[in-house]
Amino acid sequence: MAVPKRRKTRSKMRMRRAHWRVSPPTYSSCPQCREPKLPHRVCSNCGHYAGRQAVETE
């Protein structure tokens, strides 16, 4: 099995980890109430998903 002969330097390790940043969540608007919601999730405001009432809300 291959094993590294030398330890990775600090700069090489930081170069590799430079792209680990977290991207902000993307939002889409609900077609019923136009509130922002996460894609592929039930709208927390009106309870609709895929054009139908999925969850009863008050």
C-alpha cells in the first residue's frame, strides 16, 4: 500500500484546503405565496409542495 514518504508542508496543505469554504444556501420562491424557501422542501409559510397542500398550516 502506498504511504507518503514525506510530510506535506504547511503551504501545500493550505493550498489544498483553500476550496473548502461553505457556500450559502440557495433559496427559491414558493409558487403559491412567493416566500423564500429551500428547494425540494415544503414551504414553511403555506405548506405547499409540488403544487399541492402537503402540510396543514394555520
